[in-house]
Amino acid sequence: MPNHSDHLWQKEIAEFRCEMAANEMLHDRHDEARRLLDEALVVNRKCVRATLLLGDLAAKVGDGETAIDCWKRIEQQNPVFLALAAEKLLAVHIQLGRKEQGIQLLRGWLERHPSLDLLDSVFRAELDNDGAEAAYALVRDELRRNPTLLGLDKLLEAQILVAPPEKRADLELIKNLIHNHTRRVARYRCDACGFKARQFYWRCPGCGGWETYPPKRTEEFDITI
Ligand SMILES: [Zn+2]
């Protein structure tokens, strides 16, 4: 029992350091922010938020390589949170002139830890880099592997992009029907108390728990049932 409560406190203390660090970053006090984030990781080495912010900090001061190294570490800490780093990771790769490598990395994450938000990031990257057909193929393969309504919603979006003009109106109609339904399931849910929200929170507004929201949508609606 004492171990359990110690662990809870460690998590809270680390989160508190992160809140302070985020505030320091807002005021460009980078050294102070880094010190607080290092402390957070000493208290709780699994603190995803500290790792994410260390990456943000490195990116902010133009150290893209360190930023990438930080964000990649999230996969070992808690891969559910990778989606929070996906867009930034790609942006920094593009800045460094290594877009392809960034997309490959995201594809690897999606392969190992499927989630709708990761799929969304990879979809947009593929669309931008390789065009509508490649983006469509990506979503189709992903939907086969992981059949959810939210995935179907995404597939229809991709299909509209590659469809001949005369088919688009029908597809739009279907997509809108599905979308009205998926809006209700596309929510984040607190692991501790079940509170649902449209946006991701580090601290649950329902129970006050820290990092109780996996940034993953309630997408377990299996369309094969
Ligand atoms: Zn909660």
C-alpha cells in the first residue's frame, strides 16, 4: 500500500513541475524550464508530459535533433501518448529537410500502436507528400487491420478525394451520415472516472486525476458486430 500512494504522489509532483515549466517556457526562461523538467523526470521517470515539454523546449531553441530524441522516448514511457508528439515530430523533420524520414517514423508508430489520432497525422502527411491515392491506401489498410467507425469515417474522407466527380455527392452523403454518428464516439475518456471530453486534458476535470486521459478516442465501436 505505501508504494501505491508514493507512486501517486510522485506523479502529482512531476505534473506540478511540468505546470511550472510550461509557465517558464511561456516567458522564455528556458534554463529554469529545463531544470524543472529534469526534476520532474527524476521524481517520475515515466512522466510523458515532461519528455514532451523537453522536446518542445529543444525545438523552441532550434535544437531539432534533441527534440526528436525526446519525443521518440515517449514510445518507451507510454506509447498511448505518441499522438501528442506526431505533428511536432513531422514539423521538425521537415525543418531539417528530412520529411521522408519523419513520415517513416510516424508510420512505424502507427504500425506498432494504432490509434485514430496517429492515423490522422500520417494520413495528412501522406496526402501532402504522396497524394490522395497513397493516403487512401493507408487508411484502407488501417481500417482492415482495425475496423472502427471512426476509421470508416476517415476512409470515406479519403475516398471522396480519389473518387470521380459524379460519385462524390453520394459519398458526401454517406460520409455526413457516418460523421453525425461518430461525433458522439470521438471523445477522450478518463481511465479513472470515465468522464468524457472532446479535448485532451492532462488533469481530469471530473476527478482531478493527473494523466488519466489516454489521448485516444473511444473508438472501440467495432463495425464488424
Ligand atoms: Zn477522471
